[in-house]
Amino acid sequence: MAFLLMFVTLLHLVTLAMVFIATMEKSWWTWENVERADLWHKCIYDNTTDTLMCASASGNDWLQSVQALMVLSVIFSSISFIVFICQLFTTSRRGLFYFSGLSQILAGLATFAAVLIYTFQRKEILQDPRELSKGHFGYCFILAWVCVPLLLSSGVLYVHLRKKTHTVA
């Protein structure tokens, strides 16, 4: 039981860190490994000054929905972890972790919706005169996709997890 609790806790912390990094870092789309766009900024290389200039991302509706869903995912995952820790010490024997699992599943679904929107609406989100074929998805986008099954599986683990004893370990 102690091993399962440690595994679930570690999995949750790893996925929470990954979702936070995917939300805040600067590489959802890259061009030529120098210029990049994320959920919050768009950085373009200026040849005349030989610098990377970053500006706030355009506020179109698709981008705002991706931003909101990713922030919501971080919030749901954080709430899930806090509630899990509280339930671990307060839930009676054979108690279930339904709320933690549901929150984690909602975090996974929010991340899934965000990456789907970004995948299919990237032309409208990026609004760049350059061809999208000259760019590619960045590591934060891939990290968000990796988070989806991890969040969903940890949520399912929480739903099936049952507290065996009244004390931890």
C-alpha cells in the first residue's frame, strides 16, 4: 500500500510539473530553431539588430481558449493534489479518493481539449505570414500531449485507490 501511495503521489507531482512547464514555457511552435511562439509570447529574430524580440501573443479567441484550458488544467491538478493529501490524513479506513480522481481527470480533459484546439487551429492562433510548413511543434506542445494520458491514468488510479489503514505507511 505504501508503494502504491508513493507511486501515485510521485506520478501526480511529475504530471503537475509537466503541465505547469507546458503552460508557462516558450516553445509551442518554432521556426528554424530560433523563432518561437507559445501561449503568451511570440519571439521573432531581428536580423538588423541580431536580437530576439518577444511580444505578447495576439489575443484571438482560439488562443485565449487554449490559454484558459491550460491554466484550468494546472488549477485542477493542483486542487487534486491538495485534496488528495488532505484526504490521506482525514479519510476513514476504506475511504475512496473520488474528488481527487475527478479533479485529475478534469485536468486531463482540459489539457486534451487545449492541445486539440492548438493542433487544428494553429494557423489562426499563430497568424504568421510565413508558411507553417517551415515551422514545427515545440517541446511544450509535445509535453502537453504526453501529460494527457498521464493525467487521465493518475485520475483513474485515484478513483480506484482505497485507503487501507488509518495511518500512513
